[in-house]
Amino acid sequence: MENLVKLKAAIKGKKILVFGPPGCGKGNRSRDLEALGLVHVSSGIALRAKVRDDPDSELSKKAVDFMKRGELVTDDIVVPIIMEHLNRDECRKNGFVLDGFPRTKAQADVLFSQVGIDLVLYLDVPHKFLLYGIVEGNRRVCVDCATGYSDFDPPRKESVCDKCGGKLIRRTDDNIKTIENRLKLYEEQTKPFLQDIQTKANVEILLITVSDEEVIDDKYLKKLRGRVYWAQTDQGGKARMLNLEGMRMRLYNLLAEIFIAPAK
Ligand code: ADP
């Protein structure tokens, strides 16, 4: 993309929140933004790292328990971990893409009162597609960079990450029971405060969704102001969006429209 250099310069220092249900592609879109120079801060990755590095602490044991069941880890554990990341010099200097946080209203209140956000990227994917991708598509993620793949978007070499060569694994919480619980919590606790964020923080929302019919039917989406874009499903209406490279280019073009002022 010709404008890539311009886009990198325009996006430097920006604070972008990636919002959406489990399995909607938050991790991959975050990687795309990271490639533009933003620091990727993911609550799921940060929690898993904490547990891996310090498995015997009380905090890790508590966190693991919630994660195994697909429940939300309590705010007293998650909030300090994420705020510590966001306050690092690298985030202040380069900007960041925040993924998986906030998931409760209390988390959102801390984020918006202490840090603020410039743009929300809201990935709206119907549940049937999410389950299809994670379960039937056999989602696997890179242990090193967390890029996600499925049978619909397979890596070039089985079990090896295209981007960094890391090993691909199935997440232990990617089973149908846990995912259903995670989706339920998303609907009940997380999704409802997006509108609240928009009103209070007056932040722009860029919505990317997979099905235009769903958008038209969804009263919730109609209430959100902002720019709406939708990716297309294939003829069968399957979860197939664009491939990773296609989604990345689409996202960069949308960001260029927002952050690079059109030439007068
Ligand atoms: P997904 O988006 O697919 O559910 P994540 O890697 O973001 O996966 O999160 C994995 C688990 O970590 C969640 O099921 C939850 O237990 C915990 N978690 C992640 N982020 C948060 C958060 N902001 N608040 C509470 N729990 C969280």
C-alpha cells in the first residue's frame, strides 16, 4: 500500500481499542495494528503470561480457575495488570492497541478516566460464525505471537506460525462449553457498555461486521453512531471473511480514511 508510510506516521501515539466477542479476530486485527507500530496489549495474553511465569502465586491460581471455566477474572486482578502495561513508556510513546479489556463496566470506567481511547474498532460477528470458526474450524494460536489460524485460514505449514515460526497450539479453553460461557458473558456484561463508552467518551467507533443482513436486523447496532463497514460472507453465508491478508489491507484502508486527512 502506497500510503503505508503515511499511515504509520499518522497512527503513531494513537490509542485504539479492539472490541468484540471471543473468536471474532481481535487478536489478528491487533497484530495488523502492531505491524503499524502500535504496542499490542492483550488481557488474555497478559493473564496467561502471568500464570506461566508465576504459577504458584495466589493470584495465578485464582486467575487460572476463572479462565478454565470461561469466566471473567476479577477486576482486582485484571485492572492493575493492564494499567501497568498501558503506563509503560513504550505505550505512551508509540500508542497501543488494547485487546480483551475492558470487559466489565468497572474496567471501562478505569480505562476512560485514566487513559482514554482515540478509536474503537468493533468487530461484530454473529455467534454461529464464532462457534464455527473456533470449534469446527479447529482454531489454533501461536504460542509466541498469538496469531490465530483455523481450517478456513490455515497456516502455510501445519503447526507452524506463518508470521514468526512459533508453534501453534489449541487453547485449553477453546472447548464448546467454555466458549458458550464466554459468549454469554460477552452478551450480558461486555457488549452493553459499548454504547455507554461512545456517549461518555465521545469516541469514534469503526464497526466491521461479516453480514449486512445481521446489521440491518440488529437494533443495537443501529443505535451506535459512527462508520459502519461490512465484510462479505461467501455464497453459502459461511463464516469465511476475507483471508488474513485481505482483512489486513481492508483495515489499513479504513484507518487511512480516518487518520490521514484527505488531500484538499
Ligand atoms: P477470548 O477473547 O477468546 O475469550 P482471551 O484470551 O481474551 O480470549 O481471554 C481468555 C480468558 O482470560 C477469558 O475467558 C477470561 O477468563 C480472562 N480474561 C481476559 N481478559 C479479561 C478481562 N478484561 N476481564 C476479565 N477476565 C479476562
